[in-house]
Amino acid sequence: MLSWPDRRLAMIAGMRDFFDPITPAQVDWSGPVPRAMAFDDGYFGHDDAPAEAQAVFIEGNRLAERFGALRNDEAFVIGETGFGTGLNVLLAAELFSQTAPQGARLEVVSVDLHPLNPEDLAQAVSQWPTLAPWSERLVAQYPPAAPGHHRVWLADQVTLTLIWGEATAALESTSAQVDAWFLDGFAPARNRLMWTPALCQALAAPSAPGATLASFTAAGEVRRGLAEAGFSVDRHPGFAGKRHRIVGALPGTPTPRRPRRGHAVIAGAGLAGATTARALAKRGWTVSVCDPNPPASGASGNWAGVVYATPSPHLQSQNRFYLNALIRALVWFGVLGFPDHPDHGQLNDVVLHLKQARRKKNAHQAFATGAWPASLLTLIDDETARLKGAGHIHPKAWIDRLLDHPNIDYRPTAVTAPDDVAGDVLVLANAGAATEFPGLETLPIKAIRGQVTEVAMTPDSKALNKAHCHLGYVTPALAGRHCVGATYDLHGEHAGSVAGDDAHNIEQLKTHLPKIWQALGGDGIRIIGQRSAFRCTTPDRLPIVGPVPALGEAVYLNIGHGSRGITHTPMCADLLADQISQSTALAGPAMDRQMIQALSPARYLGKVSQ
């Protein structure tokens, strides 16, 4: 096995995706402040933690003055090493809301290799009731310990990107341009990896001209490393009797940065189009969603769908995408308060029946290695697992919720060329129809027919309150009907329903989940409907998401989600909205660089500069 420095160099060189499982911090709460047991160091150095963080990080970076000087359309970026309890970020968010103009944006990117688990985070932030409005949003969206980038919306104008992973590699792979740094890792004597010369260089590379830094430590090795990286560093009196702290800055004059806004046209009113529209509207864009058919008319329009992913211990781009997309989807549902009606579904876990040897092995290894965090995946028994917080929803209701925004309008029209509808950017989220667009004919998109069978609820099936996935799936009843699915016909071209497909779905349920089959009526199951549609898939089973420079600077794709569009589209929408708004040059993108490349249209249309 390669050493970490060699692995980091290999990652940068693109030799492989190297992402290890994340080990959450173990916290000792027995003393006056919580301590990280692995480093025998406190998460803050004083029992008045907010006052300490205010003095060291907020005032050390002159944030009140700088926030107040922003124009209404400008953005400010904070970078942090050592997220810990999130206190520094919560204080910065509160100050920004009090001092910055209403239209300005705050973007924060924070790195941590051993994040707190959700229970410890909630206990930590509960100590600061004055920050409750901010800490409640953080706790509600706080991601489990999965490696990679996670997005938290602390307010419409305050975005936090959490990167769980080794700090130097994370910073070297980001496209952020940071205006102010919080250097808040554990003390150098306790955790030297957070203060190496390589990390100091990694801080300088994504820093904007005139970027500042502040830290509680004034250790000589830290000052020398920062100076060698180009920062001027000064010692100041420490907080509450501590001898020293440091502040620093890079040379140069700060240049105002303004996230791009305008009018976006989206072709397609399914899950991909609706999530992209919502992500752009949240960033201040006006959006026209164009589709000759009503929203959720295609493959996004099944009566019920399952929000889930298949566990794997292999953390290369593809499987990290599946894992992190599930986490991001659950965040979106929470932020938008969906589902909020019994007929719209429930996020009350999904039961996985490990009917294939490969899936069983992968799930057990994912759990044992921590590749899938225990806060998300648990094993019920040898052949059954549970995805905590996942669930089932009514896709049409979800799409309606996504499109319900004052910046979004729906237009019943088709888009077949860039100039069909005037806009600053065009996003093709119209599945296989994208290949009819000039220049995209060679995309290797395959339409795979699937049919879902709808069966009537019975007195016994009322007790089914969780979605169950085997080789197919069955959902709890929504408005009196269960969905049993779904066929995966590689060669089917028939657009309508097929009676044999219903028989296949029911027989598969009988074989793998006989008790549920019996509860639904057994041989007397009453089929009350079915729905067939064509899934848009790609050869590598990953969606195609990103810009298409060959068609100009204003065309983007968001297609190829197959049968997992409910789960995949929120994170892909975040990525596209970041790219379109050019906020990848602020706090960095919604995904790591390797994942972006894995999804890029470049893999099928030629090399695209990321």
C-alpha cells in the first residue's frame, strides 16, 4: 500500500481516486470543554468559546469591516482547516447577516478529516443558545461521515461546503478563491499534519490577492511555513491570558467577485430539469422550464419512487457519487420540507434485501470498513440492511414543490436549438431527446424500457410503512396504491404497458418477499394500474452533467440518470448551478474534482477543461 504522501501525489496526477473511509472523532465530554480523544486536545481552548472564536478568528480577519464593505452583488469566501464544532462558521454567518448588504453572498469551505458525529455536534452547539437559528440549520443538514464534498445552506445567502478528508489534498484539489482563513486544527504539538509546510502551500494556492488568515497558535514552525508560502505573519496577544496568536495576509489588492446571475432556459420538466431550476433560482437566476408535455410526464412521473443507493466499500468516483448523491438528496428534502403530506411519501428508512451474493458482500464490507457511515447504513441481519433516513416519495408532488418558486416559470414548448428560447444559458435536461440537439447526436444514450405495476392496498398491506428493495422494489401505499417494480427491458421498444411485465413484477415480489406478497393479496393481488417509460442511461451508468464547450459557452447537460433520478438529481443540480453561476471560483464546486470529471460530457464528447 502506498504511503499517504505518495498516494496524495498519485491522486493529483490522476493515477487513481484515493478516498479512504472517514473515521468520526471520538469526543470526551467529561471536562469543561469537549476533547478529541485521538489528539488529547480540546475543540476550543477556553470555556467561553464564542468569545475566544470572536477574538481570534472573526476580529483577526477584520470580518465586520470587510462584510460591511461588500456591494449588494458581491461574494466573500472563508476557508477553514478544522471544522470541529462549527462555532467559527456559525459566528461568521451571524455577523454576515448583520453587517453585509442583503444581496451579497457568503461562501464557506471547511475541511475536516475526523468530523464530529451528529450527536456530538448537536451537544456541542446546544451550549450556545444565541446561535440557535444557525446551529439548528447546521444540525438539520449536517452530513454523515462520508468522504468528499457536502453542501449546507445556512441561509439563502450563506453557503457552507464541508469537505470530509485530509486537508492538504482537499485544498490542492479545490478551485476556491479564499478571502479569509480560519486555521483551527488541533495544536501543532498534537496534530502536526494540520500544520505542515505542504499545507501552508496548499493554503496559499487557492487564496485571493490580499487574503488574510488568523489562528490561535503562534508556533514557530507554523509562522515559518506560512511565511515560506508567501504570507506575512504577525503575532498578537492571545485570548484570555494566552501568550500569542497570529494574523497574516498575502500581498495584493482584493478584487471584487460577483457570482453570475441571469436568465436560464431548461429543456425538460422532469426531475433533472426541476432540480436544476430550483438550484439556479436559489442562486438568484430567473428560470424558464420548457417542455411540450406537463411536468413529470416522462420517466419522472411514476406514482412512487424510492430514494436510495446501493452500498459499496469501493470509494472510487462512481460509488462515491451514489453515496454522496443520496446524502445530498436527503438534505434537499429536509431544506424544502418534503414530504409533508401522507400521500407524498415518507423518509422513514428503506429496507434492502441482499438477494445477490455481490450485493450482500458489498453491503457487509461497506458497513465493516466504514465506507458507508453507520449513521446511514445498518445491518439488520445477514441478508437485510437498512438505509436510515432514506424513503419513498411521490415524484410528481416533489417536482411541483421544486418548481414552486417565484423565479421559475413553466412553458409548454419544446427546445430543439439554442435560439428557440432566449436566455443567457441553456440546460438540456430532457433525457434521450438531448441527442436530437445539433452536435449531440453521438452521445451514447440508451433508452431502457421499464414498467411499474400499481396494486390496490389491502387491510394487511396498511402495515407496510417502509419501501423494500430486492431485485425490484415495493413501496408503501400512497393514496391507496402500492408500486411494485420495475422491469428493465434492454431491448423493449413498446411505448405502452405490457401484461407480461405486470406478471413479472408480481412473481419477483412473490419469490423474494413472500410475506409482503401475501399481505398484498397473494394470488388475489388486485392490479389497478401500470406505467411504462424509458429510462435514459449511459454506458458507465453515471449521468452526463456539465458544460458542452463545443456548443458554445452557454450550453449544459443534465441527463442519463437512469432509474435513480430521484436520488441523483439534487447533487447534479447543485454542481450545474455552481458551474453556471461561476461560484466554483468562489468556495469550490459541489463535488470533488475526480467526481466532476467522471460526470463530465467530456468523457463522451471530447476533452473539456474543468
